[in-house]
Amino acid sequence: MSSPTGGWFVILLALVCANLPFINQRLFAVVPLRWSRKPLWLRLVELICLYLAAGLAGFAVEASLGNAFPLGWQFYAITACMMLVFAFPGFTWQYLVKHRTA
């Protein structure tokens, strides 16, 4: 995988992972829950887990291209904020758009 392809893969993966907790009512889109709607705290826990998964995928892509660089707290703060920005469309769809109840 080339460097630009790997970068775009990680960005698209982070975008999907950020919106996944908000677009469905299952845990990690697989496990059905007893609630009719997932509570916000569970969505945030799921978002943190998917942030770690996207980060591990990014680290794997970086390691496959060559030496992995040491990362400081600034990197993690920026990527966590970027994950929250990526999650905004899903959050908006789930909590701010009025849905009809049939």
C-alpha cells in the first residue's frame, strides 16, 4: 500500500468508525441490545473503542510503510478532536434531526 493510499484509507476508516455508533442501535453494529435506543454513554464508549481501532489500523499502515514515528500527547489530542468532528454528522442525524415515529 502506498503512502497516499494508506493515508486515505485511515481517514475513511476513521470517518466510518466515528459515525457507526450513531447510525444504528446495535453494539458495534453487530450485537443486539435490550434497549430500543442506545443510551448516549454507550455510544460514547463505543466511539472510544472505535477510535482505538482506527488508531491501531493507522499504526499498522504506518509500520508497513517503514519506521513508526514516536507520538506525543499532542497527536492523540488532535486525533481525538478530529474523531469528534468526524462523528458530528452521525450525532446530528441521531439527536438533532426529527424522526417520525410510525
